[in-house]
Amino acid sequence: MKQKVTATVRSQRMLAEGIMELVLETELAAEAHAGQFIGLYTADASRLLPRPISICAHTDRTLRLVYRIAGGGTAQFALYGPGMVMEVLGILGNGYPLAPAAGKRALLMGGGIGIPPLYQLACDLSTTAAEVTVILGYRDAQLFLAEDFRGIGGVRVEIATQDGSVGVPGTVLDAAGEEPSPDVIYACGPTPMLRAIQGWAAEREIPAWLSLEERMACGIGACLGCVCQTAEEDPHSHVRNARVCTEGPVFAASEVVL
Amino acid sequence: MSMQTTVTIAGVTLQNPVMTASGTFGSGMEYADFVDLHRLGAVVTKGVADRPWAGNPTPRIAETTAGMLNAIGLQNPGIDVFLSRDLPFLQQYADTTRIIVNVCGHSIEEYLTVVERLSDAAVDLLEINVSCPNVREGGIAFGTDAGALHEITREVKRHAKQPIIMKLSPNVTSIAEMARAAEDAGADALSLINTITGMQIDIYRRTWTLANRTGGLSGPAIKPVAVRMVYEAAHAVQIPVIGMGGIACGEDAVEFLLAGATAVAVGAAHFHEPRASLQVIEGIEQYMQDQGVTDVRTLIGAAC
Ligand SMILES: Cc1cc2nc3c(=O)[nH]c(=O)nc-3n(C[C@H](O)[C@H](O)[C@H](O)COP(=O)(O)OP(=O)(O)OC[C@H]3O[C@@H](n4cnc5c(N)ncnc54)[C@H](O)[C@@H]3O)c2cc1C
Ligand SMILES: Cc1cc2nc3c(=O)[nH]c(=O)nc-3n(C[C@H](O)[C@H](O)[C@H](O)COP(=O)(O)O)c2cc1C
Ligand code: FES
């Protein structure tokens, strides 16, 4: 059941320039799944809308969020310290399905602030997939979470940087080209990256799961603000549109038009 | 203190004067985790057209100070799906909660198709949206021209089995003139305001935030404009007026009642607080208790 609850900040720290890690204590955590998200409210009611933030990791009682300071709302989040409280709407959306990778070789690709949700996914797949490779794409040497991924047992981590300062120079797909072909792909990142991965996976006939981003108001499927285009008529909307907050944010690559 | 909270609109009695604003509450289903729909005066549905509408390209949402712009473009699954899926859901609550269907179209014929399809349906009232600023064809012209408003009101009234509420656009010079045009043509009630046309430009990308460029402004930012327009409309006509625009708490709702509204609707506030409609009901009751008001109807138009 979706709820709006008051969560307590357990910790907050900076991971890289402008990238924050926030750990919240909330009963919502018990229902969290890799790839799902929450709506986080600022304390300032003149900012009406909750900010969608993905779940980077969860325990039964805590949610770990990693976010970029992108504007006024996230700048306000960065001011919160231990013991302070925040209003949270959750748990929202459908996360990554784990079943397609059971006993198979999974390739996870994350770009920039699309990296965090892959962390919980990599943890979950590390015990169910035959092989897990993660490719993390960054702009430059300001890496974040890379060490956390390396700490997951049985997960291989590759880095790609746009400026070539660390790992493979270029994009996650440049790095993927040097890997053996996987059985299933999971990705999160900016739309141009997802579009490229969608094409790359389709050419090789590899099933892929993409996490999309769109501007949201309600976060729970009521306002129809957050839709993405779909290849076929969506069974809920009866047009070629699906709600990113409800049917997504994770979609099969073959279902969406990017 | 025993309190009387019911109000009547065109012969339909609501257990309290609080409804949901069209398009902000889905079909009701989406908010059922947060709100006991049995508590609401009425649920007003998202606009329903004669066939599925895909709506506008994204981005459709932009936040503004104490408000938001939307350019959904009236995406809806059409009257068939509404009748087979959404209406049966709402009927579960019909013992307490009135059902108001918001109707949209590109032409008078399209409105009439929907109205006729609803004639045998268990629906209490129809709200005719002639004011959505996000649909280029038709819609807006009906809402901003008194002659066109008169014509569509008359046609809808002739075909509708249920009483009709005409939902007025604030994007006009004289709301009183529009209110009178709808009343003259046979409207049973009015609702206002719909969203105020606005625009936001992202200065770093040097382009519009919304793909549609313009969108409808709603939320607390528009409340004073809405209160003024509800006041002007309510004093121009005899039929009941349903007030909306930025209502987020009981005090806001009371302000609309005092301005002349018989009932109120809660819209964008749902996005900040999913339980907003319940909080508004509780806030009105608290105000009545604190102020020794025994009948909510004594508040209607009581500002003097
Ligand atoms: C499903 C989903 C998951 C996300 N997960 C993360 C995450 O884990 N970490 C992270 O750093 N960011 C994430 N984002 C992006 C994050 O929501 C935005 O960066 C954030 O809303 C910006 O808010 P702001 O007030 O700082 O910026 P402003 O630009 O001031 O925000 C203005 C308005 O635009 C909206 N907005 C601005 N940018 C975006 C965006 N990229 N996507 C959606 N809405 C936006 C805001 O929510 C707000 O309503 C996610 C977005 C979605 C849709
Ligand atoms: C996302 C969104 C969708 C809306 N969709 C409709 C609609 O389908 N039909 C309609 O008549 N009004 C629609 N409206 C207008 C609202 O019903 C209401 O008139 C307006 O938002 C002002 O109230 P508020 O400030 O409380 O939101 C919509 C508003 C929003 C924010
Ligand atoms: S944000 Fe309202 S439907 Fe997705």
C-alpha cells in the first residue's frame, strides 16, 4: 500500500561534488524493491511537488538514496542532518524484475545519476544470476558508488568515463563492446544513453530493462503528467502512453518508444 | 454541537461540500490507498471524451512558486472504458459519495456523444469542461466566448439526462458575463476556476519547460484570483457555484464558501498531500465548531 509518512534522517554525506547520500529510517523500506522510487517533499510548501528519487539500497527499516543537487528542491534536501524528519511518499512504481536474470549472465549499465538504483539490483542479482557485470559511466574522475559496487561479492565492475580519465574512454556502450554478450541487460541513465542501449540490445536480440525519467506531479498514477510513449496500446490508458510513475519507471526496452 | 454539513446542487445532495477537482484525482482508484472515498461529498472524474485521447507530448508538468503548470492535454481512455472500468469502481461508494463526470470534446457533437452515452449511467451530475487551455481545437473557444458558451450549454442541456455544471475558464475579461451566458442557456450550476494559462522558460536551455509551451497554472498561487472570480460569478447568477483554485485546507475552503460558493473542489493540493480532500473536510468542521456554525449553508456568500 502506498503511504505518505514521516521519515527520520539517519545520516547524510557528500559522495562526490554535488552528489549526496541520504539514509532515511522509515517503515516504507520493508516493501522496497530494486528500481522503485519514493517522492521526497521539501519542508517548504511553496514547492508543491514531491521529488522522485530512486532507491539505491534498502534494509527492512532504512532507505539509502543517492541524489544530485540539481535545483532548489534537492539543494534543500542537502541541508538535512541526522535526527531531522522528512515527508516521504512511497513506495512508488515497479522496479527491475529479477526473474529474467535467474541463472543467466546479466549486464547492468548505469550513466551518471542513473547509477544509484543499480546498486540494490546488483546486490539482489549477485545471489541469483550466474554472472553479474556492472558498467558505470561517469563524466570524469569524480566517481561515486564505484567502491560500493566493487564490494558486492561476485560482481564484476567496469568504469567508463567521457573524458577518458578512468577506465574505458567513452560511454557505457563503448565499454560493453569489449565484454562477452550478456543474456539480459538492465540500465538506468539519461534518455540518449537508454535509447542507444535499446538499439544495441535490439540488434543483438538481448532482452533489456530500462528505467525512465519524466516530470511528475502525483507520483501515483492519477495526473497523467509522467507518461512515456509505448510501442503498443497501453492496457490502462488505452492509448500508446504509459505512466512512468505506475507502469514504470522500469520498462522492457521493446515496450517503449524513446 | 450537532453540525449540518450537507449542501444541495441542482437537487443533488452532498454529505459535505468537498469534492475532488477534475484531473487531479484520477478516477478515484489511484487515491483509494490514502482517502476513504466514502468521506467525500463527491468525486469528479478526469475529463472523459467520446474516444481515447493521447494528450500532449512530455514534459507535461512544471513546478512554479506555490503552484504548478500542467499541459496534460486531456489524455483519457474514452467513454467506453470509463463506463466499463472507472464508473463501476466509483459506484462502490455511491451510498455516500456523489459521482460527477467531467466531459470534454473538440466539437459540440463530441460533447453530445459523451453526454448521451452517460444518460443511462448511474451518474449524479455532469461537469462540462469548456475551459481546458491545453487543447487547441474547440475547447478553449467555447470557454472564452460568451456566444459559443451559450450555444454549447444549450445543446448539452437539451441532451443531458443529469443536471449540468458548466466549468468556466478564468482566461476571460468578464467572468460575470460568462456566468450569465451559461445560466441563460440553462446551466444548472457553475464550477470555477479552471487553470490560468501560463508559461515557464528554462533559462539555461533557453526553451520552454513544457513541450506544449503553455500550460494551466493551479495550486495555492491562484487562490486569490479564484476567490475573486467565484465572488463575481456567484453574485451574477442565481444557480449554485462550485469554487476551486488553490484550496489546500479547511480555511481555504471556508473562504470560497464566504465568497459565494455552495461547494468546493480540491485539486493540485492532492499532489502535495494525498489526503488533502479529507483534511479540507475536517478543517471545515473544525472551523464550524470553533465559530459556532451549526449549518454550513449559512456560510455561503456570507462575506459582507
Ligand atoms: C523515477 C525517477 C527516479 C529518480 N531518481 C533519482 C535519483 O536516484 N537521484 C537523483 O539525483 N535524481 C533522481 N531523479 C531526478 C530527480 O527527481 C530530479 O533531479 C529532482 O526532482 C530535481 O529537483 P530540484 O528541485 O532539485 O530541481 P528543480 O529543477 O528546481 O525542480 C523543478 C521541478 O522539476 C522536477 N524535475 C527537475 N528535474 C527532473 C528530472 N530529471 N526528473 C524528474 N523531475 C525533475 C522537480 O521534481 C520539480 O518538480 C529521478 C527522477 C525520476 C523520475
Ligand atoms: C494535472 C491537472 C489535470 C487537470 N485536468 C482537468 C480536466 O481533465 N478537466 C477539467 O475540467 N479540469 C482539469 N484540471 C483543472 C482542475 O480541475 C482545477 O480546476 C484547477 O486545477 C484549479 O484548482 P487547483 O488550484 O486546486 O488545482 C486539471 C488540473 C490539473 C492540475
Ligand atoms: S506523476 Fe501523476 S500519473 Fe505519474
